[in-house]
Amino acid sequence: MARVASLKAARAARAGVPEVRQALGQQAGRFIRMAGDRASLYIRAEIGRHLQPVYGTFPRPPQPACLL
């Protein structure tokens, strides 16, 4: 049933119903933002995991030897 509704919404958006097109655009933008946030968190965690053995806790910048 939801698929039928989404197909109707997609057809209406293609036909140029502005409020449907805008709502679909906002929903797509929200999904993209959520995916981007999740991806950046994952990437940050991966970078931290790889840098931890070298530099200790992330995101502390590496200290030059003369400051240690």
C-alpha cells in the first residue's frame, strides 16, 4: 500500500505538482543528511581507530618530539 502511495507521489512530482515535489525533495535531503552524518561519524571512528596506536587518543594532534 505504501508502495502505491509512493508511486503516486513520484508520478505527481514528475507531473509537476510543486508541493509534492518540494516534500519529496525535503525528504530526500533529510535522508542524504542522515546518511552523511552517519558516514562522517563512521569515517571519523575509522580514522581514530587507525591513528590510536600511533598518536594515542584521537583527535589530539601529533606532538613534535621536542615538546614531549
